[in-house]
Amino acid sequence: MTLKTALKMTAAAASLAVLAGCASTSALEEVRMTAESAQADAAEARSMASQALNTANQAQRDAQAALQMSEQNREEMSRQFQRSMQK
């Protein structure tokens, strides 16, 4: 192998190494972008879950208030019935 051939082979190997490095950097950038997208999706899912929990808690408070009003109405109706039966 001559010096000229060796230099050509070295240059070709160096070019391949640079291209491989670029491909690796490109692949790493793609992985980083995918990870950032996944983190954004997770944050959005957390936000939606939090909103759903808040809505469920409000619905539970409303249901408890409605139950309490229903029980109060039933007691009042019972008292009115008792009064009407005493007349």
C-alpha cells in the first residue's frame, strides 16, 4: 500500500467517522425531541387529570349538598304530615 493510498483510506475513514458522528448526533437529537414531547404529553395528562379530579370533587360536594337538602325536605314533609294528622 502506498502512502497516497493510505492517505486516501485515512481520509475516507475520517469522513465515515464524521458522518457516523453526525448520524449519532442526529439520532440523539431525535431521541431528545421525543423525550421532550413525551414530557409535554405527560404534563398535559397531569393537568387534565387534575382538572378531572377537581370536577369530580365539586360533583361530590354538590351531591352531598343535594342529599342534605333532600333529607331536610323529607323531614319537613314528615313534620307537615304529622301536623296535618293532628288536626
